[in-house]
Amino acid sequence: MVLNAIINRKSVRSYSEKPVSDGDIKSILEAGIMAPSWVNVQPWQFIVVKNQEHKDILSKAAGGQKQVSSASALICCVADMTAWEADKFSKVMEKQGRDSQTREYILASKMLNPSLLGEYETLLRTVEQMSYSIGYMTLRAEELGIGCCIVGAVSNELTSKEEGSIRSVKEMLGLGEKQILHSILALGYEKAPSAALKSRKNFDEVVSFEKIGNKFQVV
Ligand SMILES: Cc1cc2nc3c(=O)[nH]c(=O)nc-3n(C[C@H](O)[C@H](O)[C@H](O)COP(=O)(O)O)c2cc1C
């Protein structure tokens, strides 16, 4: 049940030697690509990395975070702004069965096609879609008994001015100008398995009824 995965999932940063199988990696990715997205645009690319040298480079790009170099496998989650380009966007809509008139309408609508609003809006919407997909992958990993850690503190065009290192990571991953390494999902079996200790804001701190600050109560 999905609720079990939600409750039991936690960030795992220390892994045993046991490798995560390709079949399980594929299953995690399949959950990710099932995520919903804005007009189904799916502005993401996922790159599986197992090569130790490459994992070390990515760990460095993540400020030396050890779970990146020690993970059995990494899924590099790439925000793919090219997905909004008219031909690609139109293609996914066509695959979904939208007729040409609807496709043209969506492509011309500033409400439905954020790429018409500029780079910032495109980036914002792309990053937004990534979150759903990554969330799904973490839950599938949990369901498979595989530990994972989202690593968002990674050096990219948005977070760093170190152009040289960003370029070399982009080259290593084969990314184009409009493809940004958004985050890394580190995967591995937890070294010393333990229960999830959830530290979250209280329900009433973040949930309201009708107006912010009014308690939501089950009647
Ligand atoms: C977008 C995002 C980026 C994150 N980046 C990092 C990171 O760079 N390094 C890390 O150790 N954890 C990272 N985390 C994990 C959070 O620290 C973690 O989810 C949070 O503390 C709650 O703990 P839990 O996942 O165990 O429930 C990230 C989580 C999210 C959602």
C-alpha cells in the first residue's frame, strides 16, 4: 500500500556493499516516469550512473556528499527544458490523443504553455514537474526495500558560479544547454537498517480550514 511506503520512507545515506539490481533500478525509474506532469509534458531525463569514477565526480559536484560516491547506483534527474519546444510538446500531446486544433491551442496559450512566458517560468514549471517524478521514485524504492537519498544540493547552473566544473559534469552526462542536472537520487541497501523517525511540523501548523489559521477538524 502506498501509505506504508510514505510512512516508512526516509533518507538513507549509508549503504551496504549489496548492489541494487538493474531490474530494481528499472522498476524505480518506471515509477518515476508514471508521474503526472503539466499537460503531460514530462520534462525530464534520467541517467543511471554506476561507474565509480563518475560517482566520485558527482559526489564532488554535490559538495563531497558521501552517499553519492558510496551509492550502488545513482539516478541523475535532469530538468529538460527542451521538452517544451513546440515539436516535442506537440508530439507528447499527439501520443495522448489530442487533435491538432487542441495541440495548437495549448501551444499558443500562455496559461497552458509556460515556455511562452520566458525562461524563468519554463524553468519553474520544469523543476515543479521533476518533484513529482522523484517523489514517485523514492516511494517505489522504499517499496522494494531499497534505501535512497534525494541529493538536491548539487552544483548546477542555478546553484553555482563554478562554470568549469558544471561544464565537465554536463559533458560527462552528455547534457545540452537546456538540460540541467536537477538532483541525484542515490540508491543502495541501508547499511544498518533502522525505522524511519519522522520529524515533521504538527498537522495544525500547516493545515487550515477555509482560511489560514483556522483548524481543520474531522467531524
Ligand atoms: C529537493 C530535495 C533536496 C534534498 N537534498 C539533499 C541533499 O543534498 N543531501 C541530503 O543529504 N539530503 C537531501 N534531501 C533530503 C532531506 O534532507 C530529507 O528529505 C529531509 O530531511 C526529511 O527527512 P526524510 O527524507 O528522512 O524524511 C533533499 C530532499 C529534497 C526533497
